[in-house]
Amino acid sequence: MPLRTTRRSPTATASYVSNADTTASSPQDSARKVLVDNEELLLRVRNAPLAVALKRALTDPVASWGSIKSTPCIRLGPLRSGDDTFELSSRAAGPNGDGFEVLTVGSIACSPAELVSVLCAREESDYNAAMKGMHGSQFIYGSVVQVLDGKQSQGAMPDSHQLAVRTGCFARSRMLARNEQWCFLEYFQPTSDAGTSSADTSQGFSVSLLSLPEKELAAGKATGGRVDQLDGVTALLVVDTEPNISGEEGATKLRVMFHALYKGNEEPVSGQATDKMVRIRLQGMAAGIPRLPAVVRRRRLGTQVFAHQSATAERQNSEAQNTRCVSCTKGLRLSALMRVARRCQLCAYNVCTSCWSRENVETFNGHLSAMGVCKRCLEWVDRCDYSHVQIGDRGPVEVIDDPVPSAPRSVMGQQSLRESLAVESTKNAAVSVIKMLLDPSKATTETTYSSSSDAESTDSEEDEDEEKYMTAVGEYFQRRAREAPAAKDCVLSNAQQRTYPLHPMDKASPSAPVPDGESERLECITKFGLMDLNEPMPELDIICSFLGKELGFFCTMITIVGATHQLILSCTIPDFAQALLPREHTFCQHLLMGDAPFIIKNPEADVRFYNMNPVTRQGVKYYCGIPITGPNGIMVGSICCVHSAPMDITRSQYDTLVRFGEIASKIIRVKAEAKLWKRRYVVACRHRGRKESMLYLFILAISYRNTNHRCVDGLPERHCSSEANFVGGVTM
């Protein structure tokens, strides 16, 4: 896959044949890209004394190194004066001094998983983007020839280890020389914890690098005589965790040690790089290690959702048009003729030129773009947790296509709704939800309550009705799976860009955005008493249960978002029902900033959510919010679906979520309108006579019945005709 960058790479003078091979095939396999079997590759890694060479380099006296210099690098983490530094050492090696070795040691404030994704990328585009970030214009192009996981090795190596074969071409190191190609073997190994038998990157890891002869590769290499091979190079990169001396949360630092050794050639060989060329290249490799923090920073920025250019202009809040820098409080000139300010494209606030910097942002496929970011936002970005972010999760969240089933699968909704129909206490509510699901026009104002006619049915009739319901539901979901909108047509709010600014926040106080129509929204909630809905609504319980079981969410809630708190009307976790949550610690406040479903993956890596209670205390890794509209069509709440791991939503699941959002909205509207009628009746009884009050309520009930008396085709007649004879709690 071609790499897209913000600047042109040096033109490659040789052609490439790529495509990574991830199978453990034999060297006689015609489809294999490496002409040496995996057992031989593993044997070479294990026989190489890389750890011994690194230990010797670290313990040798400083005077034994010919050159020692400090190289600055950007600082990740809390803002402090100065930059971090790496120490680069080099010296001649070998008995005759023809060889060369380099050593780079320094610290990076990031998680081990972030460095693993940079140094051991599986995709070719990610590999090239990382190498470009470390070596700049000196790196031309590279290929991932083969990747073998421990699970594919049939016991030859542990499951957590990885064996890869890569190539990389570098621009000529001096005039009149040829470009250089390095074909090498890479072995990734997590650091084992002495107290357990498991191995994970949280303790650190090591990456071994060994040169491979060009003739042992059948693909992924530069063809032709325009490159010299970098043979005889071995390297070891070790990453260990450092103790958290500062005591700050999330202040873990990694100690990075890189050692590369070249023993030299006794005689010049045609097609191989000379000793001087290899020496210059090793120095370039060592100089690329201090650029790792910059690569980590741009990938962190790639997980954020930046503000739209018109985010401040369309907002009514004056904070977005600030006249003082939000980082240092310096006064700003915002006039068109004498503007001395910059706009941060992450928080959408104005900042002074000293607190603003242009940063590279890496998104999907290694694509780079330059964005202006303020110091305050960079500090927020570095406070987030990126240890669980996968490479494929970078870029905007999208709805995906439905997978092609390899075998017939059960129809959605069969198990969950059948269980609700089988329980007497939830059967009527399940019938109501099914009727509204099958006929959207039926759901305008209707909800089903218990009636005496249902009690007269026999067990055989109930079983027959249940099968008819299940058949109708199965046909509905099969039809919707075919007719659901395409994945590209499924709209998500604030996915590509954010339409609102980020308000100032700290570690304990998340950003709390407020929509433009907040006063009208709160007025609607107050008028219909939505924050006072405390009666059981079994229909909402069935919807939550359905979405939790069928779509696999850890927790599903139906909520009303008030001025300061969020009321949970129904939840798959019973203890949360009727609970009040602080609004600033809810995802749904960001749903209110758009008019479509809102999805967020890895909220712990997003500056908007990293310090929310659901993320820091409950470990939420995924959120999907569906709007709930009130009686006036104003968004008043949401169907809130959260999970403990990132997941994807397919087009048919998106269609189901939107449909149940409409059903839940109409159930809440009916309940709210019924309570409103009841309050009006009570008021009428106080100011009118009993006869006039009953006449007033009778007119309301007739209007209610006339808008609901329809039957859904294919459902039992007795359930369609058992119209609700209960309005607002007053019997007619």
C-alpha cells in the first residue's frame, strides 16, 4: 500500500515487490517470500550474542567510547522546563578497528504498547510511516516481507513472540555512492515477569535485529544494481520500565537502550556497502532513536477528534472568542489587520504565538497532516492512556459492513424477545415493543398496559401467539438486514470533526460542553416532568435487555440528560435504575452536541473523556449513544450503550439501534404526555366541578384512542383490539 506523507520522498531508483507473508510455510513453497525456513531463522536469533554485546557496551568505561554526545528530544507528559535527552555513543570495533558500534540510551514517558506499535508494525504503511518519522528523508521505502506470530509457529516460539522479515532502503550517505538496502530479521520478545509465567509488554520488551543476505529473499527487496547491501549488522533494542519516582499518576517512563554492531569486512565485496557506508548508516540509526517521542506524539494526536474550522464561529458561547491566551493569559489582538493570535485546532480557542505550535498528526495508513495545537492541549493529550489503542483504531470512527456469515446464524431478537414473552410480568410490555417495532406508525403515541382480555386467553393460544410474534420479528430483522442503509450512509455525529470547542478542564473536571438550544431543551424536560419519571416502564427494560444481549454491550441504559444530572430510567444493571449521575461525567453530554448517533472508541485516549468516572473507575472502553427525542422533537436523553472493550458497529446493528431509539422516544413521550394529562385533570378538579372535569378528560381520552386504534398485519387480533383503556392513571 503506498505511503502518503506531507512531503515527497526521494525517488526510488529500484522497483519493489511486496506483500507480507504471515504463514509458516516451508522454503520449498512457491508462495513463500523468504527462502529460509522459520526454524533456521529462529536458530540464528538464538545463537546471536546480542544481549552479551549490549551488556558489555553498557558496562564499559566512558573513556572507551570514541564519541559521546547528547541529543535533545521532545518531552512527553507534564510540561516542565527543558527537553529530554538521549545519549549517543560510538566507537570503532573489531580486532583491526574495521568495525563499528553505536549505543543510544534515554527515557520516554509513554506506555510500552505505544512503542511496540511503532517499532514492530505489522502493516507496511505503518512500518514505513514509523521509519520515516525516525530517519526522515534518509529513509526511502521498506517492505514487510513476512510476519510470524507465536501462535502460528506450531510451538517453535511462545505465543507472545513475533518473528518478522523486513527490508529498508536508505538514501546514499555520500556523493557518487549508491543507495543502501538493509534486509533484516526482527524478533520481538516481551519481558517475562520473574513472579509469573506470563509475558506481556507492561514489563518491557526487546527487539533483536540481524542482517539477512539479499539472496535469501524472493520478494520485498529492491531489484537491480542500484543499491548496496548492509550485511553483517546486528542490533538489539531493549525497553524497560523505570520506577515512578515523582509519584504522579500516569508518569511511567521507559528506559530505551539501542545497541548496533558491525564487525567489518576483511575484503571489499561487490554489491555490499563499504565499512565507511555502514559506519555512517549505524550513526543514522542511533540518531533515529531520539525521534521516537515525536512519532509517539503524532500518533497520540491521530487518535483525537479535531475541531471544525467553524467550531467557534457557530457557537453562541463567548468563551470560544476569548481575548486572552488560555495557556498563559496573555492579551490577544483579534482584529483582522493586527492579529497577534493563533487558533488551536484541538480545543478551538485562541492562543498566543508562544503557546502555539504546528504538530504532525498521523492518522490511518500513515497519512500525515499538520495541525496547530496549543501547549494546554498537548498536556491533555499526554495525560491520556494509549496502552489499549490498536493501530487500526486510529482515524474517525465508522460503521462497517455486515460480515458474510460462514454458517447460518440465528435471527436477531429471537432469544431476547422470546424470554420476555415467556414471563407473565413482561409479556404485555414485550407485545407492545414488538408492535411498535413492526409498525412505525403504530408507535406514535401508543403504549400497552395490562387488560382483562389478555387473562381470558388459554395456554395454547398464548403459545400460538408467541410463535406468530417470533415469526414476525424474524422476518422483520431479515428484511432490515437487506434494506438497512449502506455503511457509508450511516451518519455519526462529530466523528470526522468536532463542531464545538473544548472548555478548560483539569484531571478531576472533564470538559462539559453545552448545546446552543440548551434552554429550550431544559424547558421541554421541565414542562413534561421527564426528570421526575420514576414509575416502572417495562418496555424500556425490554429494549435495554434486547440491545445488551443481541449486540453484546456490557451495559445499556436509557437516560434523560438534565441541567446538572443524568437520570437513568432503565438499565441492564438493576442497581443503576433511577440513579442520578453528574452530567459532566457522562458521555451523553457530547451526544447532545449533534443530531445523530455518537460513537467513541478508547475514551481513555481521548482528551474529552480520559478523566471521566466511567473511564477511570469502571474501565469503559467503548460508548455508543442514540438520541432520545421528547414531545417536541427536542433531544432530551439517549440510549447509552457501553462496553469494556472496543468494538465495531455494523450497518444492520446501526439500523437496529436507530429504530429502538425511535421506539424508546415514543414510549417516553406517551408516558410524559399521560402524566401531563393527569396533572391537568387534577388541576381541573380543583377549579371545576366533577362533571366538567370528567368531560374534559373524556375528550382527551377520545383523542388518544382515535390516534391508536389500528392493528398490525400478521399479529393476533385480540392484542391489536385490546386498546389501552387507561389514560394518565384515570379509569374511563
